[in-house]
Amino acid sequence: MTLMIHDALAATIMALLQTAGLLAAAPLLRAAIKKMKARLQNRQGPPLRQGYYDLAKLLRKEPIRSETASWVYVAGPRVYFAAAVAATTLVPVLFAAAPLEAAGGILLLVGTLALGRFALATAALDTGSPFGGMGASRDMTIAALAEPALMLGLFTSALAAGSLNLGALVRSVLQRGPSFHPSDLLAFAGLFIIVIAETGRIPVDNPATHLELTMIHEAMVLEYAGPDLALVEWTSALKELLYLTLLVDLFIPVGIATSAAPGAILVSLLAWAGKVFMLAIAVTLAESTNAKLRLFRVPELVSVSLGLAFLALAIRFL
């Protein structure tokens, strides 16, 4: 009994530290992508600390809410933020084990992220704003294809490992070593497209636009201001870091710590930061070399990821 309590306490402390670290690093990742994108366009770009400045500015402002909004509108950003924070405890980052991996695996992770999306979409509808309803409708259309593709891509790795637990998946990949199996390559390509779609990047969405004909995520949060908007923006950055970490875990977990030795943790931290940075460069290049797709072409792109994930799963079976 004492051992179980000790393990539960250690898992809780690890979950708190991991969540705090990802929350601290998320604005830096988004600012780094903006900086690299600006450099590719021969612009100076914002400083790397700009994400923290923006969050601090929004948190100091007074929240402005519509008179017609109910508790659903107020709860939306908070549930969205809480769901992303809960998801961080299910994904391995520095160790080959998630802090709360005993609570659930792939299904719980996808369901938790889906809960946050549902809360934000419902909050967007609450004020009766036409922009909110339009953005929520578009986001749900993309989610109807993106979430099945995400699950199929994750199931491909789960089938090879024989477990739906993300920690077990990472440990299985570490034991097998680097793999260039066709199913893994197809799953990686499909999940990379999902990262683009889920984080609202070009060619699916443009986070820098406010044109009503092209907005998806921005249309849903157009009514928010102050701390409410800070929670939404912080959560979006956290989800982006979480998806990139998920790709790193499933396909290139080289360097991840298998013990609590200080040297192993330091190597794991440097390896994780380097791999996430390389994926951030790939996201920047994909965003800088493609134009924003027309809205009715977006489902076609997401369908490609669904097809790749299905092929990956079929090849894994064969």
C-alpha cells in the first residue's frame, strides 16, 4: 500500500512538472515558427519572447463579454484549456512513460482533445454571432475527417506494439529501433497533415487572417478578449506542441530517457527540443511554400491524410 501511494505521488508530481514545462514552452514554439516564417519572407519577424508578451498583455486586460452570452460562453475557453492540460499528462515527453498513462491511452487522448474542441465550438455558437457559427461549422467539418485519421494513424503504431498505451508504444519503438516500414512512413505522413489541420496552419487555415471568407479557428474566437482570449491562444499553442511531441514519440523517440538519472534527463531534454524544432522547421516550410486552399478543397486535403492512415493500417495488418 505504501508503494502504491508513493507511485501515485510520484506520478502526480511528474504530471505537474511536465504540464508546467509544456505550458512554458508552448508560446516559444509558436513564436519560433513565426520568426522562421518571417525570415523566409525576408522580414525581421517578432522576437522569440513575443508570445509571452502577448499572453501577459491579454491576461492584464478586463474580459469583455456579450450581454447575450450564457455560462457556456464563459466555460468554453476554460474547458478547452483544461482538456489540453489533461492531454499533456497522457503523452510521454522526457521519459519513456506518460505521467498518467495508467489512466488511459490513445482513446482517452483523442477523446480529451475532442472534448476541448466541442466546448470551444459550443461557446462560439452561444453568442449567436454569425462568425462564431460559421467558424464552428467549418471546424467541425474538418474534425469529422481529422479525428478518424488521427485515430487510424495512432492505431497503426498501436498494432505494432500490441497496446493502446502511449508509454508502451514508445517503449516498443525503442526496443525495435528506427523503422522505415512503409506503414510507419505512411502513418507519419498522414499524421503530419493532421498536425497542419489541427493547429490551423496554411494550407488549411491562416491564423493571421481576419477575412470572414477564410476564417475557421479565428472566427470561433472572434468574440473573446482579455483573459478568455489568452486561454484560447495559450491552449492552441499547447496543442501544437503536444501534436509535434506525439509525432516525436511514435516515430523518432531516440534519446528519450528510460531512467531518472540526471544525465539521461538532460540528454532527453536536448533531444526532445531538437526533434520538435526540426518538425517546427518542416511545418514552417510547408506553410511558407503553399497557398491557402479554398474552403471546399480543405476536406480533400484532410481526406488524403485519412487515406494514408488507412493504407498504413492495412499494410500493418498484411
